[in-house]
Amino acid sequence: MHPLKMFRKLVSATLAAALVACASDPVMDAAAPGDEVSAAPPRPAEPAPPPERAFPEDSLYPLLVAEFALRRRDFDLALATYLEQAEQLRDPGVSAHTTHLAQFLKREPQALAAVRLWVELEPDNPEANNTLATLLVRESRPVEAVPHLAVVARHGMKAHFPMLLGGFRDLPPAQQHALSKAVEDLTLEFQDDTRLWLTLALIRDELGQAGAVQAALDRVFEIDPWQQQALMLEAKLQLENEDPDPFQRIEAALQQDAEDAQLRLQYARMLTRFDMEAARQQFEILSAQAPRDGDLLLSLALLNQDTGDTITAKAYLRQLLALGQRSDEAHYYLGRIAEDEGRPKEAIAAYLEVGDPEGREFFSARGRVGRMLLESGDIDGSARYFSRQREDYPQMREQLYTLESELLSRAGLLDDSLAVLNQALEELPRSTSLRYSRSMLGEQRDDLALMERDLRTILEQEPDNATALNALGYTLSNRTDRHEEAFELISRALELSPDEPAILDSMGWVLYRKGRAEEAVEYLQRAYVKLPDPEVAAHLGEVLWSLGKTGEARDVWQGGLRQDPDHEVLLETLHRLEVPVADLNP
């Protein structure tokens, strides 16, 4: 056998064995592109043997090194060697193996380099083109991916054109329109490809081209009258256009196939935003078709709770408990109903049944119990309750300490909150989150020495902790005259997280405090675009006001008041600047 062909067989067997041996390894997810968006099409039949050619003597040893590295699971060495030899040998088989190994290791830059060479050597190979298209989309280069998906389609395989929309909103406008044009051009070749036309419709929808969206959808319906994504997209458009019967085509599809549970579920979920009663009817149909489906029963319980029918809601929740499904959620919402109906003991009993510390309801349930005890004046009872919870769930004690201290702070019991955090840090002295919580409580209690001491301790442990840098810098700029020191801290935080709106706000505020209002506006405006928060509105408005841009300042403040008319920082700003809240007409 030709040496290169013999080597291919050896390497193929070795890589396959390595992948099988690592079947339980988390990196297996990357052995192929993996999900529906990136799954490679089925491999074609084994191609005819390539023509034999002279085998470079200086490649034999490195390839054997790579082969034995795979056997030893030394994947870094194997990949590095394959990448080097793929370029030297320019052999499709070696390039394919290199691509697969790079994907297996989740090394996408190396996978992209390897698959580019593979496509260069086998430009008509559908697997290679599909893999390259997938990696290009992940690199936010969907326009380059289009011709490679076209190769897949030309082989009669299902090219997943909708993956081109991944990250579409983050593309520059020029690239968005270029992608739209590339996909539109491809429809001339693949006139009956439903996924391609649907992709064009989705792109046009993102670009706000309503009429053009409908034209693409009409072509989808000509090919497949009941295509689900197209049905939902058309309904969305018709709702936006205030069409009197936006769900006509969906209802026709359900009349055609009343058992289409997936379409009915999408329809029901869409209805929850517009017509709760109609949504409930659809969920009831789904539940009748699948009476033991816990997800449907929970949806029906929540719909009935939202519409005020708590009797029916409780019946569905108890049905969930009888089935042993979604038990924590059932107990939690039974607790919410009991709490809303003024039965605190029953509510607490239900909340205490929520036992999965990994579940979404775990901390919410415990927080509600703690809050109810504090509201009843039973501070000692709340302390005993949280102490028991930490004994029962020792792996969650850090989070439970934090929750208890937050509840005490919200109740205005700042000394009790501090005592809890002091106890927590005696037990968990290296906990950054607990120390940060105590630093914020120190600032709230006007104990800036405690605040600064805790934040600097965090920074000793984690010098690049942008949150701690920003918190210390902002507090120094806002509560002291140490503005130069604050500027240095915030600058470091901004280097670490250049797009974080809270840090942009801090930078704007410290620049204003340093007398650089014109520079401050730019940072504050960027922060407000990313985070239109009332506190950011207070800062931006004050800086604009100081520059004589009173109209713009009023507009910003109005926006903040619309979000929260009682926001403490915003109201303090308006009071200090003697701007009557009534004049802003929020």
C-alpha cells in the first residue's frame, strides 16, 4: 500500500478511537459543529482513491509523532503537528483530520485555518464547505459563508441557511445589506429552497423591510403552505400592521392538522402577549392532547393565576404535584398565591417545600420567607430561619448570608445586616462577594473607611477586578475630594471593561467632578444609550445643565422619571439644582 494511504488509515483509526474513548469528555461537543445551526451534512460515499504520489520522507516521522500523541491523548502536540504537516503535504485527508481534531479540541482559529486548506484542496466537498461556513458565521463573517453553503445545497443536501442570521444585529449596516443581497442572489439558483427563502424573509425583517418580507414569505408558502417559522413571522408582521385577523393562516394550518403540537405551542406563546384568554384556550387544547405534560400544566397554572382565576391555577399546580413533575415550581407558585391571598403561614409552608438549591425558585422562595418574617417584626425568627438554611444547605451558605444581609438592609436594619456580613466573613474570609456586599453596606452607612478597606482587600486578591475598581473610584469621586485617585481607579476599570455602562457613567462623573464637563458628556451619553437608568440620567442631566443645555437636560431627566418617579439620586439632583419635578411633567 502507498505510504500516504497507509498513514491515512492509521491516523483515521487513531482519531476515531480517541474520540470514542473520550465520549464522556465535555469537549466531545466540538467533535463536529454539533447543533442544528452548525451540524455538518452526512458524509458522502467514500471517494475514489486519490492518485498516488511520492511521500515526503521528512513528513513520515512528524506524522507518526502526531499519531502516537493522539494515542497518549497529548492533543496539543498532535494538533500542532497536523497543522504544520497539512500545509506541507497539502493532502485532503490530512487536512480533514486536522479540521476534525481542531473542532474536537474547540480550537476554532486552528479549525478555520485547517478547513480553509481542506476546501482549497477539495472545493466541491460538502462537509468541508459546511464546516467552513459554520466557522465563518461564528467569526461574524456570514457574507463569506454564503457561497460555501451554496456548495452544500448543490449536492442536494439541506444547507442550514438560517444560521447566517447568527449575530446579524451586531454586524455593521453595510455587511447586513451585503448579506441580504448575497442571499437574494442565491434564490435565483435555488428557487425552491424553503430555508433559503425563509432566511431572506428573516433578514429583511431585521432590516425593517416589511413589504419585502411578505414577498419572501409568499414564496415560502408557495413551496410549503404550513411552514411554521414563516407562519409565525407573518403573524408578527400582521400584528405590527394592526391587521384585524393576524392569525388567520396559523388557524387554517391548525385546522389542517389539529395534532400539530409544536405550531399550536408557538401560537399559544405568541397569544400570551396579546390575548391571555385565547392563549389559555390553546394551552388547554395542548394539555388535553398530552394530559401528563408538566410544562403545559405549569403554563396553564400561570395563565390562570395571571388572569385572576387562582382556584383553577391551584388545581393545575396540585395536579403537577400529584404527577411528581415541576414540584419546586408548583410549591413556589402555591406559596405566591397563598401570600397574595393573605395566608402567610400557608405561604411559608409552601415555600419551605422548594428544596432544589440549583433551581430558579430556591433563593426566591427563601427570600420571600425571610421578608415575610421581617415584615411581621420577627427579626430573631428570620435569623434562626437563615441559620437553619445554612445548616441544611452548607454548599449555599455564602449566597444565603448575602440574601439575609440584603433583606435586612432593605428593611432598614443596617446594623443587623452588618452583623450578618461580619459573621459571614469570619467563616468565609476569602469570599469576594461577601466582602463586596459589606463594602457597599459601609458606603450606605457612611462608613467610608470600611468601604475602602474592603474594596482594597478585594483588589489585593484580584487586582483586575473591574467591579471593585469602579466601585472604589466612583465612591471616591462622589463622596470625597480625592478625584485624581478616583480617576486612576476608574481608568483602570475602563481598560478592563471598556463597554460596561456603569464604568462609563463613573468616568463621566469623575471627569465632571474634575471640571472637565465637555469630556464627561461623551462618556455619560454612551452610558445612557447602553443603560438608560435613572441614576445615569441624573448624572447626564446635571452635566448638560452645567453646560447650559437645559432643554437636553430636562429631556434626559424626564426619561429617568418615567422609569422611576421616586428614584432617590435623581430626586436629590433635581432638588439640589432647584429644578421643580412638577415642571418636568414625567
